[in-house]
Amino acid sequence: MAMLEVKNIGISFGGLKAVDNFSLTIEKGQLYGLIGPNGAGKTTIFNLLTGVYKADHGAISLDGKELTGKSTIEINQAGIARTFQNIRLFKDLSVLDNVKVGLHNHHPYSTIEGIFRLPRYYKVEKEMNARAMELLKVFDLDKECDYKASNLPYGKQRKLEIARALATDPKLLLLDEPAAGMNPNETAELMDTIRFVRDHFDMTVLLIEHDMKLVSGICEKVTVLNFGQVLTQGETSEVLNDKRVITAYLGE
């Protein structure tokens, strides 16, 4: 059974088809790339997968569970987490607290328990602190746990955003242009991080990326989107050498 199965989803804005009959199948444990020129509809796909937008038609399922029409919270609880092209950390919170935000779905306590600091509040907070530190240690961020997120270098902010997404305990991790704004050394380190996340957390990863070195270096399969439609999909090396793909990127 596929981890993610998308069948013929589409959405229009003001009569303009942003995504048209998009289909995709990703197997468990794959590193999969979604690429295409600016404006091709890639982020719209992510928004459809995470419930930010509701598809006009089509179906989405994760690990055999139907997600079509579900809310963002329901989809996250089902096992899809994402990062964003523009980093969306809580800049004034500590590194530790940013990760703890992602843990609340799985470590709940009531408002009353929080306000009055009842025993369950302290128990859950202790559990969350321990789990958050485990995740930070994986990304070598445990020594900066008390730093403000805004004080981390750019590359470490990217890692923190991934750690926070993993705190929701997903089955599928969506990375939206994770290498955006990175220098070549940071990108190389990011590639190692993504591979590690896949292997260490038994994770399936779908990423949007414009850095073709990163895509060719880690993605096993790729789907190319152009004007909201699938241009081609398949093994990464074959897709990146497809003349239609080269034309779409270079405008030839």
C-alpha cells in the first residue's frame, strides 16, 4: 500500500485552474521531489495536501486513510507535517519551546490543569521537555535549547523547523524549498540531514525544491509540474534529462 496516494485533484481560483487533475503515488520510505517552474502550482499542491485549500475534485489518502476534505488539524493528526519556504518559527520563543509547540497534539492537558498547575500539567510538561530535547539532540541543537529561535543561524533555523514538524510524529514530511537561501555548504549539510531524517525516523519525504543538485542528490523519484498539470514523473535521472523538463525550466 502506498504511503500517499493522490488521484486527479484539482482546484481553481476565480475560474483559473491552478491545479488540474494532479495524481501522485509515493511509497513508504521514499524521498520524492516535486519540481517545476515558478508559478507551476507546487505550493498549491502542498496546501491541498495539508488542508489549507479544499480540492474542487479528486481524492487524497495517507497510508490507506481518506483525507479528502479534512481540516488542517485532522490531517496533521493523521500524519502529515510540513515546513515552509519562508521559515515560520516562533521567533521570540526559545528553541525548546518551538519544538514543544509541535508536541501538544500528542501530550495534551486541559486549560484548567494548565491554569492551576495541577499534577498532570507538570507530568505532561516533563514528558514534552524530555521529548523535545531528544529531537533537538538529533539535530545538534540541544546546546542552544534556551536560545531565542531568532538568534539561531539560518541553517539551524531550518533544522529547528524540521525538528518542530517531526514533533507532531508524522508519517509524511513535506519540505517546501528547504534549501532556499542556503549557501552550498549549508545545502550539502541539509542533504545529509534529510537523508538522516528519512532513515532515523523511518520517514517518507516529499519536497519542493529549485536546487537541482539537491533534487538529483537525494530524490529517488520526481514529478514535474507545469501550469498546474503533471508534465512527467519517474526516476529522477531520467526526468531531469527529459527535453520537455529542460524546455519548461529554460523556456526554450
